[in-house]
Amino acid sequence: MAVDLDGLSVLSEAFWAVSRRMREASVAAWASYDVTPGQVRALRVVERHGCGEDDAPEGVRASELAQHLRIAPRSVTEVVDGLEAKGLVQRRPDPTDRRALRVVLTEQGRALTRELRATKGAESQRVFGRLSARDRAELARILAVLAEPEPGG
């Protein structure tokens, strides 16, 4: 039987229940777009880190994509292959290193990332919209604290 230290077990269970609900809703929505959670993460990384200072799509080196996704470089090849087969990304030569390739979102990939963001936003609104603006702000503040690495860790 779990020991409840000042409600921490209850808090942990509630946190995981909301997290699980959000993940299940996201996975269900992504399935209708024929993309896996790993592919969605990769699209987000390419979108977030794939533009230069002038917002021109430079793409992300495959090695950088692997680092952001915390997967092996050979695994990122499979992810990119799948996204490329769906017309969502393309590989381009790296202008500064001819041995390297960059992964760039296609127009179809940019459109899909916008749709996925809207879908996730709608689910977030469904879950968190029940809270007052003040409660949402407080929850966001608390989660930001918890998302930071632990001191000394």
C-alpha cells in the first residue's frame, strides 16, 4: 500500500491521469493524419530549429535532429525516411559541409504542423479551459518550476 506523504501520492496520480488523457487524445488525433508520435516530435523539432535568422528554412542537420529527439543517429534516419516518404520533409545538402544533409519541412509538412498545433490547442482548451485564467496561469507557473532540472542534478 502506497504511503501518502501530505497528499503527494494523490497529486502524482492526478498529474499522470491528466498527462495520460492529453497523450491519448493527441495520439488519436495524430493517427487521423497518419503520423506517429515520434514523427510529430521530429516535425516540431525541424519546424522550431530549422529556420535561420531571416526565418528562411535552412533545415536541421540529421545529427542535430537526433540530439533534439534524444535518439541514435541511425534511428533518426528511419524517422526522416518515413516523413520523406509522406512528403512532409526533404533532405538537402548542407551548404557548409558537403558530407552532411539538412532536413527541411516541405510546404505539406508546414501545413501539417500547423494543423497538428491547432489540434493540440483544441485538446488543451478542452482540458484546461475548465480552469479560470488565474488558475491556468498558476498551473503554468508551477509546471515550469517542475520542468526545470533539479538543483544540483
